[in-house]
Amino acid sequence: MEIRFEKRPVLKEKPDQKNLGFGKYMTDYMFVMDWKKGEGWHDARIVPHEPIAIDPACVVLHYAQETFEGMKAYRTESGKIQLFRPEMNARRMNRSNDRLCMPEIPEEDFVQAVKALVKVEEDWVPSEKDTSLYIRPFMFATEASLGVHMASAYKFIVICCPVGAYYPTGLDPVKILVEDELVRAVKGGTGFTKCGGNYAGSILGQIKAEKMGYTQVLWLDGETRTYVEEVGTMNIMFKIAGEIYTAPVDEGTVLAGITRDSMIQLLRKWGYKVNETHLSVHDLMKAGHDGTLEEVFGTGTAAVISPVGELRYKDDEVIINDFKTGELTQKLYDTLTGIQWGRIEDEFGWTTGIEE
């Protein structure tokens, strides 16, 4: 794939690496590529990060044909910049696109686009501990036409921003509310995709949780509101009596998280039994009360791992591990981030340099 480059006349001032926050400072450039019916993908380019002009009748504004991904670039102690399992993001985006009747992007083109943009923006990849360059590939329908159908034109864009910790509290445990009225996904729907509509539909639950003093929402299945599925922006895992439990991803209601998959591989390598199965909220709360619920943690690209210190379901509350980060949670965080930042040998072949 040929990628043309349009140089920005004046580069932006870099932010303070010690106060990056999350998603606040966009880099100088973005990757853009267009798709048109009968022509396919064309005009791959890296251009200055700037507003996008779209027609008011643009399909995405009315019928939400949009998908996105989330990934990071990491600077190692030696200065090398590397990505973490980028091909997995490419495959997942294509699964999302297929469900929303959007054109797929060849996996090698997706990875090339990300590498090319990060290479141009390498000075934006921070070097402070636990910082990284967050990468947001996204795609949306650009046809200007009112009518529910597969659009005839799409745009694929990749933008970046340097980030610190997703949660200001870092690896401190969070409080989670189990949502028992609203639902996030149902079988046959779009729960397994990364599309904006899934997240828009979850905001009401998030607001409800925050009003009650909780950081996140734990969603139950949409059919019976009995089985725990995932947190608002993360998959979730439970350590009960020495075994790991997490919701299955093969039924289409839970996002197939790349961090989730990496955690499962690490856990099985360490000898833990990982049960990808339905776990009822009643059994979960019972385990919390009888002491067999040893650790709970969310997993995702943005936060990596987020320990849970409290769960509330209806009027019932349980405290996990005395509201402290668990030993296994810490080990998983240290190991995965060690691989991502190049501090630990990558035995799995998960990392790839932007020059490779």
C-alpha cells in the first residue's frame, strides 16, 4: 500500500508527560483512507490532524454505521517503539465491520497504516513510566443519503494521543455496581463489536453508577439478567476458590478483548484453571460472602488491568480482598506491562517494532 505524506507547516507543542491524562492531547498527524463502491480502498495518506468536513446527510450521523479500535504504542527503555498484537485489532475490526455491513480492511494494510503513522509521530511516544501512545483507528460511512442501507462510501482514519493512566487512581481498586435493570447486549445483536452505539447505550448505566458512588457498571446478560458479562469499558475476571471465571465470548454478547485473551494465556501458562463460562450474579455474591471470592479485576487496552474492591448488587454489597489489589492481579499487571514496555522477555511473540 502506497501512503502519501502531507507535511504540517508548524508542529504542535508537546504536553507535559507527567500530566497527560487520557485522550486529551492529539498528535500532529492522522492516517486517512477512503473506500468507494466499485473502487475499493484508495488514497492512503498521512495528513495534519484537523477537523473532518462531512455532509449533514452523512449516513453515520443518522444510522450509526461506525466501528473503532483501541491500541497502544510503547517506548522501551532502549528507546525502541513497539506495538502489542496489532493483527488482533485488525481482525476484530473486520469482525465488527462485517456485522455492521461495512467493508473489511486487509489485515496487512491496517497494520501498515498504524505502523506508518506511529513512525511519523515517534516523537509523541512518551518515555515516562507507565505512559504510552494511544492509537484510535475508526471507520464510518460517508455517503450523503437518507435511507437505511449499506453505504456506498466509507472513511478509515487513525488518530493518536499520548496518555498516562486511564484511571487517575492508577492500580487502586475500584467500586462496581451490578446493573440489574438496563442491558448492554443480547444474542444476535452487536455486543461483540466495537461500535459507538454499544457505548452510547451504556452511558445511562454509567451515570447511575456514578451517582451512587461507583466507578463502573457490571452488566448482566440481556435475556435473564442473571449472568455477569462485562464492565462498561473492560472484560472482567473473577478468582473464586483458586480458579478464574470470565464470560464466554463465543455467543456474541461480550467483546473479545485482546488484553483478556493475553491474560488468559498467561494464567493458563501459570497453571490456573480458566473457566470461560456463565457465572450467575447470585453465585458471585455468595462467593463474596463466604470468602471464596478472592480477587476481581477488569481487563482492557486503556486500563490494562483494574482491580475491583467492592461489588454491589441491588442492596447487597461485598468487599473483595479487604479492598486491596490482589497478588495475582498485581502479577498479571506487572507481567503484561513488562512485556508491552520491553522490561520482560516476550515469550509469546506479541510485540512488534514499528520498523518491522
